[in-house]
Amino acid sequence: MVFAKIVETEKELQDAFFVREEVFVKEQGIPRPLEKDEYDDIATHFVAYFDHRPIAAGRVRFKDLTAIVDRVCVIPPFRRKQIGVLMMQSLEQYIQGSNIKKVKLNAQTHAIPFYEKQNYCITSPEFLDAGVPYRAMEKVL
């Protein structure tokens, strides 16, 4: 059974970091010092598990009247199995518990169709971050 949850313990946080390391650092080649950043200390982290094994992660933070979602990732064997949808639903459900109505994210260009299916709209031209092409997107909840 797959489930996603808010990170509540140090082990769960390390599990989320493990997934991010597998996807962003090992698979995509993003330098570790860029992958982990100052927002890790202020964000609310989420992790998804399958049979007690971490398989997906994401985080959300609030700035002004906007929620910023980032570091959403799923390890390769679990892609195209609705785990990313589960993560986004969990993040958005958490956001809806606040009075925030706008969610922003920066999507890697290959992931834009995924976010469009979650009703996010492109709000910027393409830009590079750590050598990876992105576009800003947002959604009103």
C-alpha cells in the first residue's frame, strides 16, 4: 500500500532527503549543495512510502499569501503509477488547511504536462536552474 504523509520525525525527514538524493543528485546530476538549500529548514516536508520504503518526496513553504511547492519527486520504479498525483494531492490538502489560495512551483520542462493535468498554468518563459530548464507555474485552489 502506498501512502503519503507529513514528515514528523528525523527518520522521515532523512527518508525524504534519500528520495531527493536518488532523483535530483544521482539521476539528474544536480550538485548536492544546490539540491539541499536554506528552505529545507523552514519548509513542511512530505514523504510517500510503499512497504515501509520511501518512494516520493516534496515540500511546501509559505511566502506572503502564496504557497510554494518544490522538490516533488518520485523514484523511477514508481513513476507513472499516480504517486506524483498522490504527493500533489497531499501537499495541496495541507495548503488548503491554511488561508492560502495560490500555489506556485517551478516545473522542470519535462514535467509540465504532469502539472498541467493537476490544473497548473505556465506563468513564465523557460529559464535554467542548476543547468536544468524550468518554467514557473501556478494554480488557484
